[in-house]
Amino acid sequence: SIDGKFLAKVANNGLKIDLNTYINSNRLKALFDLFEEIG
């Protein structure tokens, strides 16, 4: 059904956003760790 496809699309987009946020926060943490090592 159209509703099922729509929900799947929304869920997929939500997952992508969560993954991007997760990856970006990990990258930020890695940068902070690097700065602490340099400093």
C-alpha cells in the first residue's frame, strides 16, 4: 500500500539521519581527543 511505502521511506530517512548524527558525533569526539593529545 501507499501508506506502507511512505512509512518505510520515513523510517529509512530517519535511520540515515541517525547514522549521520552518530558518525558526526564520533568524528567530533575524535577531534577533541586529538586536540587534547596535541595540547
